[in-house]
Amino acid sequence: MHITYKGDYALKTILDLALHYGNSPVTIHDLAKRADIPIKFLEQILLDLKRGGFAESRRGKIGGYLLAKVPSKIKLGDVIRFIDGPIEPIACIEKGYSGCNDVYRCVLRTIWSKVAKATSDIVDNVTLEDLVNNVKTQKETVSYQI
């Protein structure tokens, strides 16, 4: 699995929207500032997130962007796959792959399948609600330094 800059920014954007879920829409300028994303790039990301059914926009004076679903219904793996494609570390383990004559005897394929399964088990069991709770817990944790 390779997360591109676009994928990283998309995850930061969707997390920001989740952190503000239930509030008024978030403006693109606020999103860009908080996540340190260039506005032109953020516009493209938000269009993709809207196309994927993860975000929606509202027009007008108090317009902006919102999550399209409750944070508990959006899994990290779904966003990653939509933005960056398959999470499998190599093409030969993707369903229906036929580009190699040795694909069923290859011992490496077994290892890569295990890596893909482990990765999927993590990203497909983390929701935006989980991430929001983690952020809130981090903010509540007091760190003392001398």
C-alpha cells in the first residue's frame, strides 16, 4: 500500500470534517489552513470526496463542506481505496490477476497476501469516529515537562 500526498491530504480533510460533524459547514479556507493544504489541491480533493460519497457541500453565505455520513459509517480503508486505489502491496494478489504464469506456485505471493490481509484488517476496522475519539483523547491528555 502506498499513500500518496493526495491520499494523505484526503485523510486529513475527511478527519477534519469528522471533527466538526454536527456543526455548521466547514469552509475550504479553514480546512486548508488547519491541514496546511494548498487550496487548489484541496478543491480537487473535496471534489473527489464528494464524488465518492464521503463529503457534501453547501452553497451560500454559511456554506462549506460536511461529511455525507456519520463518522461511524466511514471506514479508513474505504477512503484510502477510493483515493489511492487497491491496498495490496503487489498486483498479483488482486482478485482476477492473470499477468504471471507462476502466480499460483509463487511463494512470495503467499507473503504478500498475508501483508494485504493484515493491512485490510487494520484499515477496514478503523472508522472516522475512532479517529475522532483518538484526537479527543490526545487533547485531554496532559503532558508535563520540566
